[in-house]
Amino acid sequence: MPIPAEDTARQPKLGGFVPFSGCDYPGQLACVVFTAGCPWRCRYCHNPHLQARQAQPGLPGWEQILAWLPLRQGLLDGMVFCGGEPLTEPLLPRMMAQVKALGFKVALHTGGAYPARLRDCLPYLDWVGFDVKHQFGEYAQVTQVAGSGSAAHLSLQLLRASGVPFECRTTYHPALHDERALLALGERLAAAGVDDYALQLFRAEGCNDAALLAQAGQPPGEAVLRELGTRFARFTVRG
């Protein structure tokens, strides 16, 4: 994809950088770039400081990271883009193209808030971790933004059609999803062709929602987990 001339002088707004990770890209060693900004306000968000579209101070710039990356040849397999919501960054397709040009794999963690930008990123992607917040018609219960489920649904459709390997994951808190709703979500995703699904248990770290913090984030019952496990070729529970 050609890079618009007006974009070449602009710089991304970065929210964090981790030079080494073995857990953000399955089976790969990667560095992680966090971008700043997210249009949603998920109640369980553990990175609320990255919701604003403001670069965090004290970080290396994108050009510095690009200059550093070739020094990691043979040590790192790829780069993961996280957020916030990384699709908020207008320069994300350009950034991915630059990483691929250096011979590294590219992975993305996203909720699919901007389907058109996801479409532009797909040619450069090797793997995606896709956050599914709830049934698509119930997204606002988690994101607190009306219509957010429509964007996520379209993004998941684009992702499935692309052939890029991906995992869907849902963060579970009993105040947001009862067990019946969780099973219904699993059934819908399985019917849509999702075969890799992870259930992420609520983490209090970083969350600023008092109601969620006041209620213990107990995991679903074993029967529910077993039922979910029968619906996917790969099912993971992350504590």
C-alpha cells in the first residue's frame, strides 16, 4: 500500500514500549508498541491512561524504535501493536509496513473500533488478538459507547474473510456477563467460524470502575467452562 506523502512527516502518538515479550504473540518473541487513544471506555479497562489521544512522555520515538529493531534480528520474531485501541492511530498501516519491510512479523491486539483502518492493516498482519466485549447488540454495557458493537462485528467479519490467523478473547466479570450470556456469546462465535477462543478473567489492576472492583470477579462455573471448551478447536482460560 503506498504511503500518502502528507503522512511521511507525521509521527505516531505512542503510549508505551516493551522491548521483549513472550506472552503477547503466541509462539513468538516480540516487542510491544502501545499507541495512545481509544474511543471506548470499557468498564474493566486496565490501561485507562491510554484512553486519551496523548503521547506518553519519556518514551523512545517511533523512528528510534525503527532504528533499534534491526539490532534485534535473530532475537525477536516480530512486533505487537497494542493500546488503548491501536486502530485509533491513523499511521498504523504505515507503521506495520515499515516493520514488515525490516523482515519482522506483525501482530495486533484490537477491539475492532475502526473497521476501515483494520482493512488497511490486514495485508501486513500475521496474527490478531481480537477482543469480543459482549454480544454485539449489548456492547454498550461494557464499552459505554452506543453503536460500538456494530463496528466490532464488521471488523470481525473483515478479519475472518482475510485469512489472517486470529484469536477471539473476552474479559469476563460476573457483573457484565452472566453465565447464560457467556454461553450464548460462545455459541454465536463458534457459529461464525471462530475456532480459537480465550476467556480472560477480570483483573483489578488499573481498573477504575468502583462497582466492578467491589464485586469479586469470580470465574464461571466448571460446567460452563467445559461447555465452552466443546465449541472451539482451541479454548483457553487466562487468570
